[in-house]
Amino acid sequence: MHRIFTTSVASVYPHYVAKAERKGRTQAEVDQVIAWLTGFDEAALAAHLEAGTTFADFFDQATLNPDVDKVTGVVCGVRVEDVEDPLMQKIRYLDKLVDELARGKAMEKVLRS
């Protein structure tokens, strides 16, 4: 089992926000990306962050966006569409979306609308 699976989302979340904010994006935009991917609204996300939910449980309880297969490309040198482990792939989807946000992509492009 990969260590990230048992890591709390709350311990990584500030890094997602910081990455986005360094590039002039906002925490609200990071939350919007997470909501798009997982189906968690602001209250549900806050509850998971407060509870210290692990990535495994977080994605276990998530309702993935039906357009998630449109999230393609490379994160950390790995093509997200080629990641074999389903949980790792979901984590990579999240990494990729935050990455695109931080790179200044328009929100409608990030959210595949």
C-alpha cells in the first residue's frame, strides 16, 4: 500500500492551496476543483479536513465526476490516464486539476466544461 493512501487529506490540502495562491488563484477555486472531482460541497470538504480523513476514505466516500476521464496529461512524470491503481489514479486526478489551476488555466477548462 502506498503511503499517500493513509495520509490525511488535511495534511496535503494546505499545499494545494499554497500552490494555487502562489500563482494568483484562490482557496475557493481549489475547493471548486475538489467539489467538481469528488462531489463534496464546502461543508462536506470542511468536515473531511477537520476529521483528518485519509485519501483512501476520502475517495471511497466521493462521487467522482462522470467527466473525470477527460482529465488527462502528466503529473510527476506519470500519465494520469495510465495509472493502474484506481485510488492512486483519483489522487493523481486531483493533483492534475490543482496543477492546471496553478498554471493559470481558465476554470471552465480545468473543470472540463
